[in-house]
Amino acid sequence: MSNFGKKFTKWVDPKLEKYREPKEPETPPPYVPESLEDFVGVLQRTPSDILSAKDRARISACMSFKDRKVSDVMIPKDDVIFVYEHDFLGPLMLDKLYKSGAAHFPVLSSDGRRVIGVISTEKLNSLEVKNTDRATKYLSHRVYFMREDYSLEQAMAAFLRTNCYFFVVVDKSGLVVGEITYDILVACMIGYVPHDDFHEDNVISSVLKRNMV
């Protein structure tokens, strides 16, 4: 372009600007997560009118479930309440068990080396426990174990095949390192533990009359 043309263009362009169609703003390319962590971050930033907090927790939990291990979610040994086989189930012991909020407690042999059973608060609630009663009277020998390096999918399979709601967790040498419950696993799978105040599932008339609102 000649010098005259350049000067003319420089002069006329500003005068023609108001007659030009406004430029459409460039649309940025859609964000594509590159990892599971990125995807979870997108979920957390999604407005609540699109995804509720419960929905976000459910999706996030489901996406990460297969990559987690029992050791990631179990109750560690230091936080587990153990009962010894010859412990008396007096008021102080029962108060300790009930206040813990747990439903199952592993019972140790007198030397503390072996888990020989489990005591459930449900069973204690259904019986008249005397101060002179020892733990061995109420323990169940139906106790199951899983290793801390189980994936959560393997743990779920163990819960389903045993129909048990409580497992003692051990390391590869067999030492107790914690415990895991079905509630913990459900929370890991869907992001929360469903609660329901209905307690008459064994009464068909109550089930039929139940208000589902």
C-alpha cells in the first residue's frame, strides 16, 4: 500500500467506526478437566441452584470410591473402644459404650492379643445386664476381618457376602489397626449416610400406611 493509501486509511477508519457492526465477543473454549481432582473442583464451584451440596457430595464420593482404600477411611485403632473378655459390664462401662455412639465393640482376649468376638449395643439394650456380668456373656463370636489395603470395592464385596455391618481391620501381619463399619462405606460411596426415623419395617400395615411426603 502506498504512503497515501496508508494515510487515507488511518484518517477514514475512525470516521467509519460508528457505522461498523459491533464485534461479537470471542467465546472462550469450554473448560475441560484434566484430572479427577480438576473434575471435583468443577463440581465444588457449580452453583447450588444447579447442583445441591448433597448432589455434589454424592457425585464426588462416587467418582473417587474405586481409588480409595480401607486405610483411608477406617476408624484407627487409637480411636476404637475395645472391651476385654473378663471386663464387668457395670454402669461405668455401659455408660462409656453408649456415649461413644458406636454400635459394635471388638472384644479382646484377656492377654489383649486376639479379637475373640464383638459386643453390640443392640444386644445389650434387649437384655437386663447385671453389674456382675462379664463381657463374655454377651459377645458374639461372629467377627470378621479385612486387611487395611483392601480397596473400598473389595470392602463392599466383603460386607455383602457376609451380611455383616462391622469389620476389624488388620495389617498384613495380622495386627489390629482399626475398624470399619457399613455406615462408613455407604458415606464413602454416596457422600452421606441416609437417615430415616421409620422403625416399623417388620410391620406390613405400618409400611403400607406410611406417608412418603
